[in-house]
Amino acid sequence: MELVAQSTGEFWRSRRLRQRPALRRLVQEVRLDRRGLIKPLFVRPGVGIRQPISSLPGQFHLSPDQAADQALRLAELGVGAVLLFGLPATKDPLGGSGLDAKGPVPEAVRLIRRRSPQTVVITDVCLCEYTDHGHCGLLDGDGRIDNDRTLKQLAKMAEVHAEAGAEIVAPSDMMDGRVLAIRRHLDQSGLTDTAIMSYAAKHASAFYGPFREAAQSTPAFGDRRSYQLDPANGKEAMREILADQQEGADLIIIKPALSALDLIAEARRLTLLPIAAYQVSGEAAMIEAAAERGWLDRKDAILESLTAMRRAGADLIITYFADEVARWLEGR
Ligand code: PBG
């Protein structure tokens, strides 16, 4: 194939369009938009509580009322949505507290819907925060994950969240068939308008460390490799995305983000569903730690990493930096 000349000059000068900020802005291919940012919030029982999370600098354990305040502030900043994770008062082998309609997450959902009606509320649907063993699924007698029994539990949790007012439920457990199980259950419960944002391609990653401390969800034994994807597997990630799409997912998530930019780009060609990239806790921690040592510029590093996710093809970005980024983007 013959290359088509791009310029009549002697050689191509890419630098022409880089001369000054206005020109660079004009030809910028992707842009960050605060309306496409999603902020994770950690909700715990109580009133008036706002406890810093040591493993996630700048993030807090919030009681439902504080989560509602925060959601309102985020909406005012133009952040697109919040994603709620729960820290229940009690844990048991079945994750029963996750089905409690008076638990911190449903409570926060109701308060947010009331106090900040414009906020889009997404809830994490997974058992790991609610089980005493910390696994994302129920266990059988031999300590193995009981996939199909877990599905019923997840479907009920999704129903509780949807009944409280969540517009989108986000199953992060990686059990097989959960999108279909949740979709059927929601539909049978008359909750046909509740959307499902599935963590379709979720790797068994070392980068979730700070989150597990924040969510108190570290598995008591073993690891998550029997349900989360091997980071080596890209084709399998695409199969997961197709399966979730067929089962009725309305949006899909890929995580971690920065170590899976290739998968975001591939998914962009594979599906027409909105794609969310999750900049996970470990990705945020790397930036925080390096910035603290003065090894990189924190703001530039955050903006560059999020921009790379957009370039790869992500429509939405879940990030702990959502509020800060929204402030930086104000007036742009
Ligand atoms: C729960 C869940 C995890 C994350 C999101 N949902 C942890 C895990 O799978 O162990 C990680 C998020 C992050 O690291 O920021 N299933």
C-alpha cells in the first residue's frame, strides 16, 4: 500500500499543530468530561460519621447521611454518578446483611435519592463485603465456591438495592450467569427499568489491595482466582464481555484500567455497550505514593492516566479522584 502524502511540504511537520495551547486543544482527540466520571463511596452504618480510610488517602467511610451530603456535592461538581460499597454491621457465611433493606447501602440510596435527586446511584452487588470468609460467593461444604446458590443471593441483593432506588446495579462477583439471574429476578419483581452494569472483565489483580482494606473484604483463606480472570487472558475477557452482553448487561466494566488498556480498546471494537474503565485502588495508590515522594506530578499523572483510558475507548471512568478531577476540569 502506498502512503498518501499528508502535506505538500518537503516533510511532514507534526509540530505545526502543537504550537500553542489553543491549537493543541483544537486537535485533541479525546477529552475528559466530568459527566462521565463515577465516584466510589464506602458506606457504613451510623449517623454523622466520616472516617478517613488509611489505605485510600482522601477517601472516607461514610454513614448514609454523610454519603448523601457527599453525593450532593459531587452532583454540584458535575460528577456523573456515585458507586456505593457497603460495610455492614455484621458478617456471616451467607452474607445475609447484604440483603437487609435497612443496611447502610439501601439506606444511603434512599437518602441520596431524596437529598440529591439528580445523582445517578449505582450500587456494588457482591457478597465479599458481607461474608465472614470474605469471598465473593457462597461456599459449599468443602470450602469451594457454590456458583449457582450465590446467584440467588446476588439477585436478591440487587432487588433490595433497586427497591431502595438504585438505578444501576453493578455485580462485581464474577460468578457465571449472574447477569441473567439478576435480570430475570429484577424483571419478575417489576424492576424492569433497573440497569445492570456488569464487571464483565475483572482480573484477579494485585491492584485491589487498598480497596480490600477499605472494604474489609480480604478473603480469609485462598484467593479469588477461581472466579476472577487470569490477567494473562485477553480473549477470555472478551468472552466474558460477550456473555454478559447476551445475558442482558446494559453497561460493562473493565478493571483494573491502566494494566488493561489493550482490553478496553479491544472491547470497544467488540461491543456497542457503554464501557466503563475502573481505575482501581492500587492504581490510585501508586500515583499517591509516587507523588508524595515528589517523584511525579500528582495532578498531571492523574489526568494523563484517565485520558489514556478514554483514548483506549472507555466512555466512563470509575475513579477515586472523580471530585478532584471534576474541579480541575471546571471551566474547560
Ligand atoms: C468486590 C470488589 C473489589 C473491587 C471492587 N469490587 C475487590 C475485589 O474484587 O477483591 C476493587 C476496587 C478497587 O480496588 O478499587 N468484589
